[in-house]
Amino acid sequence: MNNKDILKQKKSGEGSLPGDPDPQKMIERMIRVNQAGEYGAQRIYAGQLAIVKDNSLKEKIKLMAEHEKEHLETFNNLLLDRKIRPTALQPIWHILGFALGASTALMGEKSAMACTVAVEEAIDEHYSNQANYLGDDEKELKEIILDTREDEIEHKEIAQESLNKFESDLQPLRLAIKKGTKIAIWLSERF
């Protein structure tokens, strides 16, 4: 079965389970969660920048934060244009994002960069899944998601440069942050 067949199934409701959202609701969820994620990323970087003293690390974080600012503006505009409500959990992400960024920065450069790697791994998978879901009817949204994904992959690579291939002592931190990011994604899509 090719992507066109899958999209036809989605539009007709064929192959969906009771309780599955219709395609329009899925697109609303995508835009809502992407806006929430870009907002959360900005808060993580704000937390890191409040703590980090090393100028070269600060410059890396500022570069990534600037990309996130552009992404957030894009998804804010999509929310407004399509009259989609933002997540009700944004006040929580405001606090938790900053706390995650600050706490990982307090643990040191490697922990701060491990945080970025973990979050971006989850986001890469998330944006990839969204792009695979979208068809030709949403070419513009799909392009925005794929472009944003490319920046997120770049952030992961920038952060990964600060780490050895496998920092075994940071694996539990990375796994916890990645799992937390996936939970935040799930919640923000729905609330």
C-alpha cells in the first residue's frame, strides 16, 4: 500500500478505530503540539542561558534558540490563521521547560547538551511521523514540518559534538528526558 492509498483510507475513515480523530482534528493536533514544542524548546534554552557561563557554549545555545524563535513564530501564525487553540498546558511547559534547561546546565555542559540531544531525538521522530501522515492536501504544512525537522536535526548534531559517542553516565538522563518529551508531546496534542 502506498502513501496515496493510506491517505485515502484516512480521509474515508477506513482502517481507523473508534475514537481516532478525523484528519482535520489530527492536523489541529499537529499544529498545537508543534507550537507547544517550539515554545518549550525556547524555555529550555532560556533556562540554559541563565546558568551557562562558557561563551562558546552560550553561542551554540543562542544559535539554537534563535531557530526555535523562528519556528515558534511560524507555528503561532498557523494557530492564528487556522483558528486553532494552543495547548492548555502552556503555563506548565513555561515552568518545566525553564527548569529542565537550568537544571541540566547546572549539572554541566555535557548534561545541557545531552538534554538537547534527547529532546531533538524525540522531536525528529515526532516530525518524521507527522510528515509521513500528511499528504498532498497539506503540502505547505508538510514542508514547514520538514524544514523545521532539518533545523532540529542540526541542533542535535551541534549538541552531539560536545559529547563522546556514548556518554554512558549520561544515558539515564538522556532516556528520562526523551521519555518526558514524548509524554509532553502526547499531552499537548490532546489538551
